[in-house]
Amino acid sequence: MQEHVKIQQISKYFGENKAIDNINIDIGKGEFFTLLGPSGCGKTTLLRTLAGFYQQEEGNLYFGDQHMNNVPAHKRNIGMVFQNYAIFPHLTVFENVAYGLKARKVKKDEIKARVTEALDMVELAHLKDRQPSQLSGGQQQRVALARAIVIYPGLLLMDEPLSNLDAKLRIKMREDIRSLQKRLNITTIYVTHDQEEALAVSDRIAVMSEGKVQQIGRPHEIYLSPANKFVANFIGTTNFLDADLEVVDAENKAIVTVEGVTLGTNLLENVNGKAIYSIRPEQLKIYETSEARPALVDGEIIDATFLGESVVYKIRFNSGTVISAHEHSIRYNMLRKTGDRIKVDLNPDEAVIFDESGEEVLNEHKNTSIKETV
């Protein structure tokens, strides 16, 4: 049975240190929900509190309508996948996966059927008699996943499960985990510090910093409409430029001045003064110096990094500000070179403007109302 998880004003202390601070999250049945943030932000502490390994000092936890605060870990019907796999080296693959069922005193015939089913799901049935020492890292992770799902948990918790794998295997495993989770329709809470991984697997993401949730949203919302400067900086790459705002009418239409050019924008409130202009490298447009359109910023390419399908350019404006811009590498003879003079369109329709502290979004932009795709 899937769980509907309600986290209400939960805080956890270690001594005087508040590791998680007044967390409120509602996770739907069958949802793949990711806790994302840098090391030390509280995401693993929150996961271990959900598992019952830690007891929160404040707040309430519900699985469905059941109040879970005082329910011990072994009675929470949770499947857990750890960063270090935590499989038993002296047991075979089959025995590792069967361990949780034996502890629950499931009948022998049912154990065999359920372990076989779980190993089929992770494509390891042919290795059921192997020892863990005979398996690759990816295969060991699959054993850990099979052991977690074989007990038919209401909630699957995964703590940095792919961090010990190489880059290509991480991509393959995250696709497999996502596919399996959707097939089983099991509520899953996933912890990672890897932004790309979170964007690839999640239905929704909670971005955390210093024990607090900074933003909750779908992957495209988090990426394209960050709630503050921290989220914009942590998810992907962005350029932050100093800006000045001047409101020009009663409907909060404004002029934003960036790198000596003036651009029109619509504000959410009447704000004048200093601001931060945030624009992602792929949202910038590079033109030749002969381009005559207004509001382009002059610059020079000071570095070019070829990444196959795209090129990352470092561009220095006349002011000395250095930004990053991406272009698709269509043909070899179209690649730009270090020292080339160019012009850059700062694309205000895509930009996010923050207040001077970086805590509040000030502008309306086209990414704030993204239509659902089926």
C-alpha cells in the first residue's frame, strides 16, 4: 500500500544545533519526491527521521491518517536503500533479498516467489546464488533495491543511492530506479546532492539549505522559476548581474538597467533601486558585432569549452564582468574562438530578477506560468 506522507512543522536538534527547522511537506501517494541540497543541509537527517532512526523534538509525522511520532522504525513498513548498499557480505544475493521477509516470518514458498519476483524486476535473477564480493557496484545497488521492495513497503526511502557509481552507470541506474518506481507506483522519498539526478527522476523536489526548505516544485519549476538566489545558484548554472530598477507607471512596468543597457520588465510590486539580474547561460543569445538591434551588450570571448553537443563560452563585458553562455555546436566552422568580439542579448523575458538580498523574486517572467504537458 502506498503512503501519503505528511510532514508538519518538524524540527530536529543535535545539542543546540537545529539540523532541520520547521519542515512542512505533503507527499502524495505514488509520488517520487526528492530532497535536494548541499552536504549538511539536513536532507539525510529528515530522511532518517521519517524512517524512525531519529526522533524529532518538534512537529508531527503522518503516514496516511496514522500518527507516526512514536512508532518505532521496524513497524513503519519502510523499505530503505542506503548510500553504501548495506548488503550482508556472507549471504548470497537470494539470501540478502530474502532477509527482510524471514524477519517478518513469511512462509518459505512465499519468500521464494517474492524474492524471485524482486530479482526479476532488477534483472538479477541469474545471479541469485552469487556472493556480494562477486558483484559490481551497480549490481550490489540492485540487490539493495530488491531487498527494499520485496517487503512490499508503503514507503521507499533512498539515501544518495547512486553516489558510489561512475557517471555512466549513475545515469543508467537512475533511469532504472525511476522506471521501477513508476511500475510499482510506490511512494518514494529520495535524497541527493546531484542536481541533474534530481531533475531527471523526480515528480517534485524540495531544495534545502541550512535545515530549511527553500522551494518545493516540479523539476521545470525549480529550474526555470527559482524562488531565491540560493535555488537559482544551486540548481544548474546561472549568471548574476548587478541591476537597477526604475518603475515607470502605476501597473509596475519598469526599466531594468544591466551592464549599461536598459530593458523593459513587469514587476510583481512597486520596487525601485538595486536588484540582481539572473540569467542562465543557455538563455543568452550571442550575435556578431555587426548586429544592429538595440539593448545588446558588447563583449569578448575569453574562453571556449567544447562539450560535444554544446560549447560553453566565457565572455567578458566591457565593464569587466565575466559571464557564461552556451551555444549548440552545429558545425565546426561555426564555433567561436577566444578573442572574438561579440554582442550578447540578455533576454529579459527569460531572466529572473531578485531583490538586493537575493531572497525575493521581483519580476513577472514567462516561466512563471508553464503549461502542463501530457
